[in-house]
Amino acid sequence: MTIGLFAILSAVTLVSSFIQGALGIGFALIVAPVVGILKPDLLPVTLLLLMLPLNFHVAWRERSAVDWSGAKWITLGRFAGTFAGVWLLAALSTQQLDLAVGWFTVIAAAAALFAPPFEPGRPSALGVGLFTGVTETATGIGGPPLALLYQHAQGPILRATVAVCFFVGEIMSLVMLAFAGRLGADQLLAALYLAPAVLLGSALSRLTHDHIRGRGLRLGVLTFALASGAFLIVR
């Protein structure tokens, strides 16, 4: 990794970690398209590794607000979806993975922008978990479906529950990717180099998450995600 690439990815990672810690969504939507443009061979492993400390911190910080019932059904669906995600990743070439990241980003961001509200329940939690297992294992992106599920919940409930589901699901995905031989030294080193940016961004979010209402910032995140995903599709 060159110094210039490291500087760009560190800056993007820091900002994305802050946004994820403050809002409960945003890290993968921002980082995945940028990594897909600049260093696609790092996806999805580096992204999944970077999200582990971020989501652990958010889940622990707001652990009293976790919706454990919903998290249980999401995780069950996520487990099933992980197998399909590994298969999809193995079946795609680098160019096809670029397209997959681009389309998943655009679809997920558009869904988060325009989908009508609905109440979380067992079937919807299972369905969202299944979809998240497929997309996050294959591309590193899984936040918008979970955010949609809890979009009308209080901020702490959304952030804490999404973080718990992410943390458990990312471990599942990484274990499956390891068995599939998809964990490489370059991906692990990149995650190590970028970890300080994650920790700093997450720590900064602790100072502001109670004060950010997030509507405009969320719109900005999703707009950026749409633009980045579209660039991956057409480049």
C-alpha cells in the first residue's frame, strides 16, 4: 500500500467510523465503493475486519438498548445467508465484484432513501438477516437493510442492535471466508494499518452521538454512496 493510498483510505475510514458510531449506519456504504475503486482486492475481508472493533464499541456503549429478540432472528437469517455470500464471492471475477459492490451499494442506498416504513417482526428480521448475510459476506455491505428495519426505532436501539448483529455476523462471514481460503496477508495488513483510524473515528463519535439528529448527515452519506456505487458500475 502506497503512502498516498494509505492517507486516502485512512481519512475515509476515520470519517466513516465517526458516522457509523454516531448514526448506526454509513461505514460500509462509504468505504466499500472507495476501496472498490482504489484497491478492490481488499474487499470484503479488510472491510469486515475493520468493522469488528467499531461495532463492538458501539454495541458495548449502548448495550442496554439492544433489541435482543430482533437480533436473535436477524442472526439466524444471517447465518443462512453467509453460505450464499461465500458462494457468490467465489463465483465472481474482480470486475464482476466491482459491479456487485456498485449495484449492492446503489440498491441499498436507494432502499434506505425511498423505502416505506414498516414494523420489525420475526419474518422481516429473518428476511433482513438473510439478505444481509449474502451481501455483507460477498461485498462488505449490509447496513441499509438493518437500518430500514429499525428506521423508526429510537437512536440507541437502532445503533446498538445493528452493531450487535453486525459484530456477530462479521465473525460468521470471516470464519466462512477463512475456510474458503479468501483471507490473505495483504488484506490482514491493510486492516491493521487502518485500525487506528477506526478507533479514532469511533472514539470521536462517542462525544457527539447523543447530539446528532442525523437527518441531513444520513442523506449526505446515502447520496455519496449512490454516486460511488454508480461510478463503480460505469467505470
